[in-house]
Amino acid sequence: PEASALCGKTVIVTAGPTREKIDDVRFLSNYSSGKMGFAIAAEAARRGAKVRLVTGPVNLPTPPGVERIDVESAAGMLAAARPLFDDCDLFIGAAAVADYRPEAPVAGKIKKKDAEMEIRLVRNPDILAGFANGRKPGQVAVGFALETAGGIDYARRKLVDKRLDLVAFNIYDGRTSGFEVDTNALTLLGRDGNVTELPLLSKEKAAAKLLDAVESILPR
Ligand code: C5P
């Protein structure tokens, strides 16, 4: 068979959730398991890529041949990933990065009072958009868009706004597709207008199909 277009390429994959500290014992996060990102990292390594997997806290083994960098927060993920941007042919953002973080995490443990409490949140940096905006010609940027049904227009807007080459639109239905489960139904939207609707697949098979599409747009 022909060698994979990924063979010898350097790939960054982000995966998992991030944790945004409220105080030293509490955080804001989401239900991302990291399974999709880890499946992508594993498959890219299998195809001969040099894979750097920047991951939030997950309970998954490191795929064979993958360099894993563990982070906690969005800021930590950006700090770990940014130095790798230059030497990277392909960035796949599969992490569910928290959009907001508490403005000022409290040292120690916040004491409860007999009153309501407010936590002010501020925006986190967009890691994938940062890569896509600062990239050199030939570097490829791929993102995910997790939306509830009907969200394909949001996904298309993400492709444009974040200046991506490919977006994997991921229907969140709370059962068979999205967070924590082992299956995923992806619709791939290319910058060229190509739309590929994949059936419900294991995350391993979905990763392989996604990378097939990526290979077709990677410069040889
Ligand atoms: O805008 P939204 O969060 O839906 O975009 C999802 C895509 O952007 C995913 O690929 C995700 O990994 C990436 N992202 C990121 N940094 C953020 C937010 C999202 O890299 N702060």
C-alpha cells in the first residue's frame, strides 16, 4: 500500500477536558473523557506520524509511540502547546477546552457562608484559533465542534471564524455521540465546501476516517 501522508509528519493533538480552579480544592470542568483525542493520536502514530498529545486530566493509557504532555487548565494547555506550534505540520484540537475560568482562584479553600455566592468568569484563550491564526503556509488546522442537533451551521461558522481547514461536527445527543461514550457520529466539513457525513462509529474508526480526510488535504 501507498505510504500514509501522515508518515513522518509532526502532529499536535489536544484532548480531554480542562480544569479551571475555583480554589485549591475545587474546579470547573466538563464531561470530556479524552477518548476521541486519544484515538486520533493512536491512529496518527500508527500511520507513522510523530505525535504530541497535550491532554487534560483523563483516565486513559498513553497510546504506543505517542509523546504525552499532561496539563490541567486551558492556560496550561496553551503554555504546553504553543512552544510546539512552529515544528508542527498538523494541529488537531480535540480537547474540550473550558471557554471560561474563574477570574481570581482563591488560595486555600473557600469557606461556606449563609448566603449566595458569585464566581466571576473570564474568557479563556482559544488554543486552536491561536495556532490557526499564527501558522505558516502548509500547516494544517483541524477542529471539533460539539453541538446539539441542528448545530451544523455553528460548525460551519467555526470553520470560517477560526480559519480552519477541516471541522468535525459532532452531534451531542447525550447517548451515542459526544462525551464519555465509545461511539461518535461525525460530519466532516472541509474549507473547500466538502461535506462528509460519517455513520455512528467507534471512536477508533471515526478517528481513522477523520485522518483519511486529513491525509487528502495534507501537503505531501
Ligand atoms: O468554539 P468551540 O469551543 O466550540 O470550538 C471547539 C474547537 O476549538 C475544538 O477543536 C477545541 O479543541 C478548540 N478550542 C480550543 N481552545 C479553546 C476553545 C476551543 O482549542 N479555548
